[in-house]
Amino acid sequence: MKVEKGKAVGCNEFETIDADVLIVANKQETDSGFLRSLTGVVINEDGTIKIDMQRMTGYEGVFAGGDMLPGENRSATIAIGQGKKAAKYIDAFLKGNTYQKPEKHLTASYKKLHMWYKTDAPQKEQDKLAPEVAIQNFDEVNAGLSEKESRYEAQRCLSCGNCFECDGCFGACPEDAIIKLGAGNRYKFNYDACTGCAVCYEQCPCHAIEMIPEPVKSI
């Protein structure tokens, strides 16, 4: 196998090896012929389908994704992501609405974090095979983590820019302007009680709260 212009190309050289498990991962094309009877559907020469900004084909109510769409990077990961996106548009379509992408907040860099607490929790080290043992077989060199260890390590993540309900703002607000809505529902801000002191902003460890100038109300 050799690579030409970024693509793997066979070189007519073969090798026979023993294997316990064989996974077929050869490239497959989409059979989109069944869509030719639908008016408005545009099918490219390679069988892929054209979609609009709502991920819908030219025929109302028919959506496409994955290998149905053109592109060099058609992988399982991309197809799964497209399926997630399509589901949002399909849900809105069935409800008679148009899905609008929510605005993404800016990335919270490390300099924006307010770490008012620190813990001594060293990263869990994975067991590794010794080099002299690893070269004797195809066993995983890194042992990985157990489910319990993985869940514990996941708690190290601050989900920068996203609220994880640490209650820092709730406990620090001197005006009781922050209302706790219950586990998983985060908080609501009572702007009539808020004085703009920014204590909640300073207490938020992951920059989920942003301070902006108060909008000018038109008279």
C-alpha cells in the first residue's frame, strides 16, 4: 500500500498473516438510486446527494447524511455527527418549525478561569507493559483505566465555559439575585435584584458567566 495525493493506493503486493478477528473496512459507496423517483432530489455523478442548509434534500421531508453526502472525509465519526445535526432539523420540521442554531459562546481560555479552589489530585497513571514484554505480542501497551477510574478522572474536567453547577455564584451573591433551579437545570438570574457587582462572575471557576454592559432601554 502506498499513498498518492493523500489517498491510499494498492501496489499489487500481498501478504498472508494469521488473525483472530477480521474487520471488513473497505470503502463502500452509497446506493441512492431509490431516490431518483423523488422530484427535486439532485444526485451527483458519484451517487451522493445535495442538501440545503436544513440538511434536507430537494424533496420536502427527506433528509440525507453520512455516505449520502459528498466529501473526502466520509467516516463513521462524521456520519454520527451529521446524524445528530439532522435529528435537530428533522425534529423542528415535524413540529412545523425551522431549527435555528444557537449562538456559541466564546472559548474560555485558561486565563479566563477563576480557580478559587485547588485540590491535590494527581492524574491516575495507567499501567504499561515493560518494553521487553511488549515486543513479544500485540497486547495493548497501555492498560487503560477501569470504569470507576475513568469516571473519577472525568471529574477533573471543568467543562470550560459551561456551567457545572458548583454553586459558587449562588453562594456568593449578596443580593440573592441568583435562583437555583435544581440539579441539571442550573440557575436563573433575577436582574431586578442584581446590582452588577460581578461577585458571581469572579466566583465562577470556569467562565460560564460573562459581564457585559447593560443594554440601553429605549423609551
